[in-house]
Amino acid sequence: MSRIRTRLSLVLGAAAVTTLALAGCGSSGSLEEPDASAAPSGSSDTIVIGSQAYYSNEIIAEIYAQALENAGFTVDRQFNIGQRDAIIPSLEDGTIQLTPEYTGNLLQFFDPETTATTSDDVYAALQEALPDGLTVLDQSPATDQDSYNVTAAFAAEHNLTSIGDLAGISPLVLGGAPELEQRPYGPSGLKEKYGVDVTFEATADTTVDELVAGSIQIANVYSADPLIETQNLVTLEDPEGLFLASNVVPLVSADVSDEIADVINKVSAALTPEGLVALNVKSTQDQESSDTIATEWLTEQGLLG
């Protein structure tokens, strides 16, 4: 989440993408029922799972929920809480205990001056930056990070492949979620890293529509968004690391992390970049609900039973 996440809350619905190509990193083993001594099903404790107001995030949260229920935990779903500015306080005050997050954007939330950019470095820095009481479980191979996109016609007209190729083009209007204007990778980051001058327009849910219509020239779109492919957008390369690597990662209250780690880490290992896109496609194009998408995916991965 990139991390703003100019999460285009597609009107259509709740999340998915290309094809659940869960090769390589997929986990073939089922989530086993916990032994009696640790069985959460015999306890009154409930794991409260929250999600951002973003269809892809909700799908991952539902996958967590069903995996935990399959392992005997009681789960309380508190989805669509809002964006990061709303959901982090809910974790810190104990309202929720687990949520899907994105390493790069989450790191910049806690450490705006971070210099980490690669996946492993960002993950290590994030573990150090988290406040007491919060921790992360294993990061997933799946990524969903901010990216800058232009139309194929605009890219061809100006011979664009990289963000830096935008320097000197005027006027340039950048569209994205309102918070993008203040993010390190927003207008100030474009100027500092690449010498690109832009004005900013808060477009939120209509970002891609505005880009295609020509009202804006650059769109902040999450990399796992199916619209990048279906609308023939060109994602500009980012050689200077304006955007941090942003892998899907479970953010969890430290007091329940050991309890749920075995279950959630298996989910993280099985989720791939292609798989995340496929999940988003099931939501936005196939119009499946988050719970149906989650059940199908967990079954395909051998993680239910």
C-alpha cells in the first residue's frame, strides 16, 4: 500500500486480479488444528481483525479470519475502519489486534526519514520502528505498493519509461488520495528525487477515470490494481527508490503474536504478487464477495480442512 495507497476503491467492489498464479511460494500443508493445550477454541479470547477501507485489504483480512477460525480461534471482524491514520490508533488502543499492512508505507508512517528501500531492509527497519505493543509477523512475497502511472498514449507522446522522464514536461497534474499531497513520495518527493514539478489534485476513487479522461497526467495507483492492465496504463520505473518496497505483512498486537503466528505465517507464505492481483480481479471484475474469495483461495492453497 504503493503508502497512501491510492487505493482506488473501485466502485465495483471488493478485490482481486489477474490469475491466482500461486506458484513458488505457495504452502501446500493444511493449517492444523492446534493441540488441546493451546487450543484457542477452548478459551474465551477473541482475535479482533481490522481492515482498511480498501477492497484488497479487506480480502486479506478475511483470509486471516477464516484461517484462524479453521484453526479453532474465535474471530471478531471489524472491517473498513478507514485508512492507516485511523487503523493504527485502533491497534494501539486494543480495539483490534490484527490487520493486513504493507511494509514500505507502514515504515514511512512511523519513520518518514527512513533510507531503507529494498524488501529485506524495509522489513528489518520496520521491526525497529514499531512502537511498543505492536509487532509484525512474516512478510509475504506479495506486494501492493504505490506506483506512478500514465496512459499509454501519454507515455508514447513523451517517450516515457521512468519517473525521471517527466522532468521538464509542463503542465503536469498528479492525482491520488488526498493524503498523497503530504506523503514523502508525493509532490515534494517527485521534486527532490527526480526534479519533476507537479500540481496536485485529490482524485481518490476516480483517479484512473481522471487519468484516462486527461484531467490529470500522472496517477498514483497501487501496483496490484487490475486497472493498470485493463486500462492499458504504463507504470513508470522508479530507479531512485521514491517508493519503498511494500510487501503485505500482518501487523499484530504483541500479546497475541505468538498465538497466531503459525497460522498467519502460512497464509503469508502462500500469497504471491500474481495471486494478489488474481484476488483483486475476483472482486472487481467477477464481483465475488470477500468471504467467498477468501474461502476459494484458502481451499486452493490447501489451508482449509
